[in-house]
Amino acid sequence: MRMVFDAKDQYPSQWAAIESIASKIGCTGETLRKWVRQGERDSGVRPGPTTTEQLRIKELEREVRELRKTNEILKLASAYFAQAEFDRQLKK
């Protein structure tokens, strides 16, 4: 990615630099373009979530999923015990 930034003046466009460098490092131009775009976001040149922010978002999404599962389990348990209490009171 740094190579693209350093070589930008040697090519007519950033994409031309990306295509040339991608073939030299053994990846596709699109892959390198994505890395460059993320590097630009990380350095504040391009708007959008940084790598750190993306990782935090994934972590929070995972936490939300776990909390939703836990909440559903607690709802089911609450309903089960409420029914058991109701049944117990009816038997009195």
C-alpha cells in the first residue's frame, strides 16, 4: 500500500500505479485497491470507518447477538417459572 503512495507521481493515475504494483506483489488490482482505500481511511485522507472502528463495530455486533440470545433464554425461563408458579398456586 505504501508503494502505491510512493509511486503515485510515476503513473498517470492511482489505478495505473495499483495495477502495476499489484502484478509485482502477486495480488489482484482490486485487492490492492481495497487495501489502499482502507489505508486512506486509516490515515484520515478518505472518509469512512478506520480499521480500528471496523473491528470495534464487529465486536459490538457480536456482543449484541449474544445479548439477544441471552435475553431470549431469560424470557423463556421466566415464562417457564411463571407457569410453574401458577400451576403450584392452582394445586393449593
